[in-house]
Amino acid sequence: MQRKTFIGAVAPTLLLTLMLGNSAQAENDTLRIGVDVPYMPFQFKKPDGTIAGFEVDLVNAACERMQRHCEWVEQPWNGIIPALQARKFDLIASSMNITEDRAKTVLFSDPYFQVPSAWVARAGSDWQPDDGDLAGAMIGVQQGTIQDEYVTQYYPNAEINRYSDSAAMVNDMLAQRLDLAFTAFPLAQETLLGDSHFERIGELVTGPESIYGPGIGAAFRKRDRELVDEFNRAMHEVKQDGTYDRLHQQYFGD
């Protein structure tokens, strides 16, 4: 009788231990990823609320090779690095350019793509960013981005409107409250350049490297070097097995 009572008392405890162990394992296998949406076509929400896009699918593919589950966490851009440091998520995958200034605070993965920036104006505009200083122009940029840094450095005589998200900037262009928008070229294609009222002006911008860095990468906390190495290996596999090219063709065509 005593033995039977002992087993009955231990069994629930053992079951709870196993459950807690499985829960901890599942948590260890989950990577929480900080992302600012929308930033078409890299990050956007489907009608069902699912976060999708080129970079999202790319990082999800890397997670599969790491045998990790990706959990995407929305975070406004202007607080995305502080949120990483506060452990709200494990890494940032949100079209973040690798720059020396950011590298003082976070640890970057290897770059996995490069995004040129583009100037957008109303069709027939006389603005010429390649030739003049844009004095008096009202320029829209997303706050805290490389585009913000670029126009601040090179066009000090312009009036710069900084937006917390790209959608607000696009809305002000549509409402004719801005003369120019300076943004990622694919985003411009998705939001403005399909409208005959707008056109791209000037050359595409990919430098200087002091602002643009070597490309886009994922950002991690400084202490997570092993996780960065694991991510780099997985992303290398994604490129080697053709998944990267397939996703690039899917979102950008030729």
C-alpha cells in the first residue's frame, strides 16, 4: 500500500517536470524577430494578419535550417534597437543597413542583400537632386533610416519631414504635402512609382559606404556571437541551395 501511494504521489510531479522541460525546449527553439511593418516588399501584412515579404521569407528559410521556429514581433523603427537590448526579441530582421554607428551597439550578421534608395517626385517636377542642393524643397524620409541620414548630410538647405513609418510618408506624397520622397527603391516601386502622377528622378543611391555600409543584415545583441554564427551558416545554405534566388525572383522578378 505504501509503495502504491508513493508512485501515485510521484507520477504527477514527474509529469509536471517533463512538461516544463518540453516547454523550456520549445522556448529555446523559438527565435523572436523584431520587425517594422510595412516596408514593401520586404515586410508587410497579409489580410489574415500574417507578416510576409522577401526578407521575412528569407529569414524564415534560415530558421528552418537552424531548426528554429520564427516568431515575428512588430516594433516601430525608432525604438527597434532599444527593444532588442531590452530582450523583447532575439534579433532584428527589418531591412537594417549595416553601419559603423549601429555596430557600436549591436552585432550584425553577414550582409544578405543591398537596397538602393530612390528619389520620387511628382511627374514633370523641376527638382534635380543630382545637380542642386534642393534648397526650399520639402523632402519626406522615414526617421532614423539611412535615407534620413543621407538627406540630412547632403541637403542641409531643404526642409526635411521625418516620419515614424513609411506609410505616413507615402500618404503625404499622395496628398501633395511633400515635394520629394527619398526612400528604398523597391518601396517606391510598390507604393508610388506605379502611379502616373509620380516619377523617379536622379540616380539610384547606394553610397557612400560611411552611410550605407556593405548592405542589409540582421542585428543581434553583442553577447550573442554563437547565434550570429549559426544564423550566418543557415543563410549561406539558403543562398547555396537556390532558395535565395527563388525568393528574389518571386518578389523582384528579373
